[in-house]
Amino acid sequence: MGAYLNPGNDAFAISVNDDIFVDKSGLISYVNSKIGKRKRFICVSRPRSFGKSMAAEMLVAYYDKSCDSHGLFRGLEVAREESYQKNLNQYDVIFLNVQQFLSLAGSADKVVESLKQKVLAELRDYYHDVVPPWETELSCALAAVYAQSTGPNKGFLFVIDEWDCIFREEKDNVDAQKAYLDFLRDLFKDRTYVKAVYMTGILPIKKYGTHTALNIFDEFSMAAPGKLAKYIGFTEQEVRQLCKSHGMRFTEAKRWYDGYHLKQMPHIYNPKSVADAMMEGDFRSYWTGTETYEALQVYVDLEMDGLGQAWVSLLAGSGIPVDVGSFQNDMTSFKSREDVLTLLVHLGYLAYEENARSVFIPNEEIRGEFIRALKNGRRAQFARAICQSGQILEATVRMDEKEVARLAEEVQGVGMAASPLFPNPDPFFPDALILAYLCNREGYPIARELPAGEGYGGVLLLPRKNSQDPAVFLEVAKEVSAKEAVSKMGENNWPPIMAGFEGDILLAAIRYDRKKKSCECAIEKREGIL
């Protein structure tokens, strides 16, 4: 075994023997179906701590012919597949963690040469009678080994982890990025020694101009996961089972870590956060163990038309239409707010709804990161002003209509004062108002956006279990008075989350009068509505 050529199965054994292990070996069946075919080049991108490295180590353990992995895969999903025995431990595997090469090389400009030298050294040791000491081109050495090999499994299967780290950590080094892409293209394109390639990282493949340098790859990303959606994170069934075995409430796990709604898999959970919650016995944000909020703050603070209002709308629970196809797949080429929002989809800070073609904040964990970034960034004064209006919820629970109206006017005033960040405060008002309720909702852990009756939109706040506090359903009225809006609220079917709710509910409607520059509020109590 080597460090890069046939590194063995030790890394995957650690995952299998860990306190929490979720079987994602079905991914192997998909890779098996592509071996030796035209579409044998696979690039899977997903956020940090979404199991990229574990998947790469699993593939290495399965294909590496230098070890015996029968025991590791016994009882796993892939072991029931027809292709399982045919490909188990049958190939020469080259495993490259590009992050490690970047660290060892010291600079992005030296990564390609360092990688070539280290892999060539192992090839010479293993195939010393085929690869001469003067050979300096990795692709030539691999072709020579392939030409001298026999049997149906000759050739190399490549697994590349953190393939995109040069684009993330050397954002402005365009020369190093292009040299790296050219190296990968030379290594793989039209090479018969390639049995299959599985690359994983955070970003999709970088685009230069109208073409990609690696257009041979089929890409699976957070914006278009395709058939590999179930392997991006934990599925709802997997999280239910983990909650059951660890004595944790599934509804809380869903609120904190669900929200990546992919077309083929409507509920995908952040795997690291779920695992951490199970081990710690506590539902809270574990995202800061992956990245600090400063990483998000860089993008929240960007000076770009429409971004300021986008953060308010997203935090209020609204979705924002986005064309993800224009994104250049890097961290610097931002031509519009759509590019920034698309990048945040790939980083895991936003989720993408393929059917609606819109982005939204997926869950409570990420919502907290956005609020923290807003409060401590360039828009800190604005964010604090909105969030300090959180006493509006207390006034609503007291059914103090005049105080609620006054506080709502303060929210509208923040929008006016925030110009030019928010040059058009009228559309800004409903989202900012909902955000004021959501920022400080101690005692109301569950919030759901609801369709509006006669207004812009609404939000439902449910109190903690066994609490004496009422539920609150807020609507921002548009076409009718606040009193008329309240009278019609609840006519639509209540969402399933309210099934079994037996407490009181407060129906609150707020309307902003553009001519009078003032707000009106109406609140009604429904006792034991459900």
C-alpha cells in the first residue's frame, strides 16, 4: 500500500467503527455502473462537512486491490447489489487529497509539480520494471503501465477529494487555477487507462468563457444533484432512525437541520450537525464547528444591488428566484446578486428549490448564522434596529394593537433610513416586519411561513410544548384593512404542523398605509381553535 497508489481501507474502517455510521454505500453501485464507459467521469460537489471525504474513503476501500474489504462492506447496501463481487478490491486506485498537496507544496503554483512527483515515485516503486526513473510525465507513466497490463480490470480508478481547494483558497491566482485544470484535463481526457474518476469538492467545475476545461465530467451539485441526491446528506428516514436510537426528538432535528429540498429527495439533513446533536444530546448550531460566521459575513457585506433586501427577505422565510446557470463556479466572479446567492447554495448557506428555481434559508441552524453575520457586519446598525423590534411579539401576545402598530412603524422607518441599501422600502416592509418577529421569539421555537389570505404573506409561531402561551399567526395585509384581514384568517386549511394543537391562537394582521405613512393592527383570539 502507498499514500496515493492503493492506500488501503484504514480510513473507511474508522468511519464504519465510529459511534454514528450511516450507510451510503449505494453510491458505489452508481460508480460501478459507469466503469469503463464514456460517462465514467463523475464530479460531486456539496458543502463542507456533508460527508465528501467519507464517500471518497469508502470508494478507495471498495476498489483498492491491495486490501481485503469484505468485512467492512458485509451487511451494507452495496453488498446486495449484483455488481458488488465483480468490482470489490479489483483495481489500482489513485487517491488524491488536493488539500494535502496544497499544504505540502506551500503555494498553488507548485501543487501540480508536487503531485506529479509524489505519485510518480510510488508508481516507480510498484511498477519499477515499467516506469523508468527518467519519466517525468504522470500521464505517460500511467499509459505505460496500462500498455503492459493484462486482464479485464487493467487501468486505474481515480478518487480525488477536495479537488476545488485551489479555487477556494487561492481565489485570485488565475494562472495556478488554469495550470491545475490543464493538468487534470491532460490526465483524464481521451485516456484509456482511466477506468473511472470520482471527484468531490464544494464547487462545481470552474467555467472559463463559454466552455469548461473539464467538460468530460458529469456534475452533481447542490443545485442539480440528479440521481445522487440521497448521498449528499442524511435522508429523513435515516434521521428518524438516529433520533429513535439516541432518544432525541425528531421534530427538533427537522427544525434545526432539515431544509435542503432536492427534487429527487425533498428532505436532506446536514449530516455532521445531526451526528453532533445525537452525540451531544442537544439541538443547537454546530455549523461554527465547520466554518465561522465570518465566512458568511464576507458575502453578506458585499456592496451589490439588491443584496441587502435579499437578506431580509430570506431571513423572513421568503424564497428568491435565482438563475443558477449563470454562476462561473468560483468565489470571485460575481456579476449580479444571483451569482452570490448561487455560491451560497454550493456552500450550504442557502438551499435551492429546483421546481420553483428559487433559494431560501434551509433551517434554524443557518438562520442563526445569517443573523449573526448581519449583526456584526456592515449592516449591523440596520440589523440591530430590526431585531430590537422583537418586542413586537410581546406586544402581540398582550393583544396591544396600538403598540404593535407603533413598533411596525418603527420597522418601516428602518427601511426608509436604510436607503440606499433598500431604495424601495414598500416591498421591504412585510419581510422586515416578519423578521422582527423571528429575531426574538424566545418561547416560540417553531416558525412556519404560511400563504396569505388578503396580504403579502404570513408566519405562524408555535409555542414550546406544554407552554401556556398562545400560538401567533401574523399576516401583513395589503388590499384590505387589518380588521378585514383578521376576519378572513384561518379560512384556509391549517398546516399539518398544527395537528393536535389545543391551545389558543392569536390572529394578527398589520397593514401599512402608504399615504398616511402609518400602520394599523388588528388582533383576535381564537380559543382552542384546533
